[in-house]
Amino acid sequence: MREKIIYELKTLYRDDMRARAFEFGSGEESVCILGSLRGNEIQQTYVCSQLVKELNILEQKGAIVKDKKITVIPCANPRSINTEKRFWPIDNTDINRMFPGYDVGETTQRIAAGLFENIKSYKYGIQFTSFYMPGRFIPHIRMMSTGEEDVEQAKLFGMPYVVRRKVRPYDTTTLNYNWQLWETKAYSVYTTTTADIDEASAKQGIKSVLHFLKCIGVIDESVSTNAGYHSKLLWNTDMVNVRNTHSGIYRPVLQSGQQAEAGDLLARIIDPYTGEITEKIIAPCTGTIFFSHSNPLVYSSTAVVKIVPEN
Amino acid sequence: MIQTVTQADLPCDESLRIKKNRIAPENTDNLKRISIVTGTHGDELEGQYVCYLVQKRINEHPECLNGIIDIYPAINPIGIDSITRGIPAFDLDMNRMFPGDSEGYMLEHIANGIVTDLEGSDVCIDIHASNIFLTEIPQVRINTIFGKKLVPIAEKINIDLIWVHPSATVLESTLAHSMNAVGVPTLVVEMGVGMRITKSYCEQLTDGIFNLMSSLGMWSGEVPNVRKPLVVYDEDPISFLNAEKSGLFVAHTKHWTNVTEGQHIGDIIDPLSGKVLTTVTADCDGILFTIREYPIVDEGSLIGRILPGRELKI
Ligand SMILES: [Zn+2]
């Protein structure tokens, strides 16, 4: 294992901000794995830290295939992590809306440019990322449909689902999209949580990445890996969004990963003053709960539950 | 008449209401309509005072009004209330969710309600105040695809600069883009600085709004003379001065002045060591039209913008 600082930003009073990379094996730039770009992506950082630990053991056993290099960057934005702020502390910009970056531009454009310069020529790019709405996901691989996406390969992660979606205007500035422009096969990996740790899905994330690395011939085939699932392929539009009408206190009954029958109670919304139930959220169809809202408060017309319908 | 344009219930005993005030003569048949919108970014307050000034002048001579003026002072009221640029609790930029969706989640529904209500305006003016970091001369920013239609309107509103900039896909979700796309000519004004009121700029823009009203036959009262703005097109070069060091920026030059190549714009200093970390100088002759206001800078922070090769006649 080699440690390398791939980007550094001097600050006035705080320590210099460093993006620290951990390299395993050597030779061809095979796989780059990125954890957090935002300050609340703690689960994403945690999963990558565990991967660093696992890959270090594998490297010592000689299990990294010759002429293959794996780079893991658990956190590319410690400055935001340390202040528990999702975006860049001074101007609230999102580094993941700044790719491919601009090295003489504004601060977060420079950070994106500095990172991208170091990670753009890998064959595979894996990013642990998060959703802007608070909630819990079934572990899955998410891909943008650029026309070039390789869904068969995405199934090699052995995650429960591979979800595709159409490209939206703002996607063009994300890391995933720019990786694809540079002919890196890019995969976004979602585990269950973001700001808090979910052990079970963290383990799933680690297993899936190691299994993928074995399938693409980057770690030795003698390494025992088993991701566990035959991934189901779907479009994000295949999911049924269940919205609430009322705002209030949100009490979930069923959560991501569980099965729901049409008519099942998914959640209750409670009046914050009287304790009365103001709304019952009912499953409109039978299927698997893919996403469930997790904040104790809920605003009106929120997609609080997303269901993958049966068939 | 104060009306609620769209609303949604918040979790605890409060409704989020977007309000407007319609000022119009009794009979509004066949009258033109101008909408003044502001408060999309909760930390930009210059437009607040313009909303007041426009009404003050109309109230002084209500008989001169021959059109409909709709004033929407707070598109993001919970942002204004909490000194938050975006939308509190969502950490989202209100100006990235238009045209919204009437069937979408709360904020999309609110955004769509605003767009629907603005439809039918003859002109819409969306007033911004830069941000807390930069001071801007009163200007209108126009996406190049709407340039032909909007530049002549922008020339009427007494601003100093029109900046026609290239289109960018991320900007398709702004209020102005959404309104222009449905045929409502919408001008984005940027002026002053966040969290402050620059009275002279607010008066200046108010003069311009009355000039526009007059040119549309909506105002028969007196109209002050308006200035002719500089127009900068897409292909014109603009020089950006970015901080080369993180530190405390102290300006030595005022904005909206002529500068010469090598001129001292300011210093980035380190209060801990008492040293000047770097000197910021103009990289060309021209007009300094943007200057850093918020002193703390990171490497890369924007310090100023220069229009090369132009000169202000003083
Ligand atoms: Zn603004």
C-alpha cells in the first residue's frame, strides 16, 4: 500500500486540505474508487476505509493481479467533513457539480480539476455517492444512460439492483458523467445511508466491490468473494413514487429492503401538536421498498417511499 | 392587492406562502403587465428596497399608472428569514428548480406555482444582488439565445452594463430561462452585494423601471433620463482575477473604475504572520466591473472582473 497526496489546498488558518489516495498494485491504472466528495458522506468514507483495509491485506497476500493498480480515495473533501457541512464551507458549492474542473477557476473548480487530472485515465471508476433527499436505499448500482453504459458489467457487482436513468442537464458536471466522457467505465454505488453508518449495507458495498474487482481480473481469482445477488436491472422510472399530502412528523412502518403488499401501511404522519394521525401512507402496489424517507420531519408532497413493483 | 400565489404547509404550524402585491387601476382590461420578482436567493436584499421604491413612486401619483405592476418580493421567504442563500432544510438553490412541477414535491410545486402566476406578464424583472462575496455594478445578464429580444428591453432600465453570456445547460433551470422559454421576456438584474442595501443602485434601477413602464405606455408621469449601458457580448473577452493564495483580501481599488495593466487592485494578507501573501494586480487595461467584498478568500476565490480594452468616460 502506498499513500499519496493527489491534491492539496492551502488555507488561511486551518490545516492544508489534502485529498489522500491509497494505491495497491502497480502498472495499468485499472480501478479508482472514490468515497466522499461532500461533508455529510460519512457512510461513503467508512466503506472506503474498510476497502483500504481489505485491499491492504490482499496486497500482502500477493492477491493483486500483476500490472493492475487500484487507487482508493476515501475522502476528497476533509474540509467539509470536519465541519459536518455537505458543501464547500465558504461558498456552499458542490464539488460534484464542478467536473471536469478548471485549474485557474474558482476554488471548487480547482479542486475538481486537481482530482480529475489524477483519476481520469483509470479504466474503471467507482464512486460511493449520496442522494440529496434524506432517506434509506436498498444497496444498488446507479448508471446514467449515455448510450455507452455497460449494464452487463454493472451486474458483476452483485448488488440487488442496477438502476439506469436518463441524463439531466446538471448531470454534465458530475464526476460520473465526466469519467464516462473520458472513457472510464463509471459506476455510482449507493449503500443504505449517508450521514450515519449502516453496517449491513457497508459490508454489502465492500463485498460487491471486491467481487467486481475479481470479475474484471484485478484481484486474484483465488480470493473468495461472493456478492450475493443476481442484480435486477431497472430504470428509475419503473419505480412507483409514493407521496404524502400532509407535512408533519414522519413515523415509518416499513423501510427500504422490506416487501410491501398493496394496501400495506408504509408510514404514518402525525400532527406535531395533537399527536393525531393526519395521514396514513399506503402502498399502492405490491413490491420491494427501494427507498424510504428517514427524517423525523416531512414536508408535503415528498416522495417518501419508492417501490419496485412486482413484475 | 396582496395575494397568495402558491403555498405549502410546513411540518409545524406554519404555511410557506409566496405572496405578491398587484398594483393596478380599477379597470385592467387590455392593460400591459410588468412583474418584479426578487428574493430567490435569501441573502440578496437589494431588490427588497426596489420593491418598496416602485410602490412609493406609484403611490405619489397613482393617476399616472396605466398598467399592472405585480411585485413578488420574496420567492424564497424562509431563506430571507434565516439569512440563507438557498432553501433552508433542503440545501437547494431555488434558482435551479424552475419551471418546477405542479405534481412534484413541495418545492417543485411552489416553483411551478410562481411560473404559472408570472405567465402573461409583458416583461418580468428578476432582481438579484450578486452574493455576499462580490459587489456588482447594476447590470442585466442575458443568455445569448435570448439576446436579440432582450437587449433592447434591458437598454431601457437604466443599468450600467448588459452582459450577454453563453448558454449553459445548468442555467436552464433558472426562473429567467423558464420564463423566457415560454415567451415572457425576463431580465435578470444583478447589482450591489449580498446582505446589504445600496440605496443609489436601488434608486437607479427604479428610475429604469419607470422608464420601461413609460415606454410601454404604462406610466404617464415624469421619467428621469436613463443612461446607456455598455454591452458585452458572448465573444468579448473578460478577465477574471482569482485569488492565488488563501488569506484576507483588502481592496485598494474601487469597482467601476478604469484600471491599467499592472495596477494594484489589492492585497491578500495573513493576519497571523503579518505578511502580504500576494499582491493582486490588473492583468490588462480596462474597466474593473466586479470587486471582492467578503474579505476571506480561498485559493481560487474570485477577486474581480475586468472588461479589457474598454474605458469609462468620466
Ligand atoms: Zn441571486
